[in-house]
Amino acid sequence: MRSYWPLLFLLGAIWGASYLFIKVAVEDIEPAPMMATRTLVAGAILAAYLVVTLGRSRALDELRRSWRPALVLGAVNAAIPFWLVAWGEKHVDSSVAGIAQSTVPIFTFLLAWRVIPGEHVGGARIVGVALGFIGVGVLAGLDSRGGWWAVAGTLAVVLSSLSYAVGGVYGQLRVRTVSGPVLATGSMLAGGLILLPLALVQLPDHAPDAEAIASLLALTLLGTAFAQLILFRMLRLFGSRRLSLVTYLIPGFALFYGAAFLDEPITAAAVGGLVLILVGVALGSGVRSLGTRAQEEPA
């Protein structure tokens, strides 16, 4: 457990900043080219890391043998949610996107309930799921600044949470037999290839400005390549449910970054939605039992 909390806070800070980077970049770059660049460049960096650590022949062999899980994760843990978040941030603030994506553990619980035998479902967890979705409604429906496009943008980010939950559960199962760096590399390359056809259609007709390029570079290097290594290490060591507690940290970081660097307002709808979602997450994902086990384990 000694490495759990530092890794959790580091991942929360990095992913919280990703919404800021996306918001800046999407003003000048369409979602598909942005995310195809993000995944392909990150995949190339991770592939270089594999070659350095494993050797070229072994790295290529492991990537070739893991192409099926890499393709699945490339779709549900990269291409689909990356595009949905970027499209959503064309219509909502970065902080709203960060809050909307805090629904991941609720979807993780619902998936585990359906696919894992013996998963306990009590009244508190059902109430938690309901509160979480009420929070989404508050977040999407009480702020009229963006109209229906803002509602659509918020719901797109929530849909990305479902995709991430699928990827988290599937990734936890696959990381038992395939190393995390190999899955991270393969999924990024696969996600980039999935997005590439749409990206080629939506290439910008002018060179993006320096701010957009810098944001995309930070998103790629920090928010993707480096974060993927942390993600799969935590999946292997602690599992998808314990990893999902990063959800509690991401919205706070996203709110801070948005207010500090983009002058985004902290609205009543954002705060109310955040509180309802996080209370729902606490009840629906059984976080109290997770926290109790964490306290009982040696620090």
C-alpha cells in the first residue's frame, strides 16, 4: 500500500489537467485529429520504451501476441472515450467535463454487478447509483449558458465514462496475463489507427497556434504516455475498483485548473452536480469498504 496513495494523487493531478489541455487544443484542432495524434504519438513513445526495456524482438513478439486485448482496449479505453471527451469539451467547460467523468465508478459497479458472480447489491448501492445519475442531471440541466449543446456535451462525457468503465474491468482481467506496458502500448496504437480515417477527413485547413500545439503535446506526453504506465501499474497492483477512487481527485483538480488558467466560473450547478455524483459514487461503488481495507493494510 505504500505506493498506492502517491500514485493515486499523481494520476488524479495528471488526468485533472488533461481536461484543461483538451479545452485549449480543441479550440483549434478537431477532436479526431487531436486524439489520433495523441494516441499514435503516445503509442510510439511507449513502443520505444518497450524496445529499450525488453529488446526489439521481444517487444514486437509480445505486442503481436496481445493484439486482441490491445484492439479492444484501443477502442473502449482510448478511441471512443477520447473522442467523446474532446467533442464534449467543444460545448462545455473543462471543469464540467472533469465532473461528468467522475461517474466512472458508478458504471464500473453496474458492470461488475452484471458480469462478476457474487457481487453484492444492497439498498445503499442502488441509492448511490440513483444519486449519481441525479447529479448528472443537475450538472447537465441547471446551467443554461450553453443550451442544448451543453447538455449534449455533458452527456457525451458521461458516455465516455461508460466506455472507460468497460475498459477498466476488461483491462483488470487482461493485465493478469499481459504486462501493463505492453497493453498500454498496444491499446494506444490501436486507438490511433481506429481514429485515423476520421482524423484524415477532419485535418485542419490552417496550422494550429502554438498554444494548441503545446497543449496537445502536454496531453500526449503527460496525460497519455506517462499516465498509461501509471494506470496499468495500478490496475495490476490494486485492481480497477481501487483505481477508480482516483475519480474523487480528478474533479477537484479539473475545477482548480479551469478556474485558475481558463477563468471558468464555478457554478452552483457544477458544485451541486459534483456533490451528488461523489456521494453517489461513495455509496454505489462501496468505497467505504475499500477505505476500511486500505486503513487495515500496512502503509
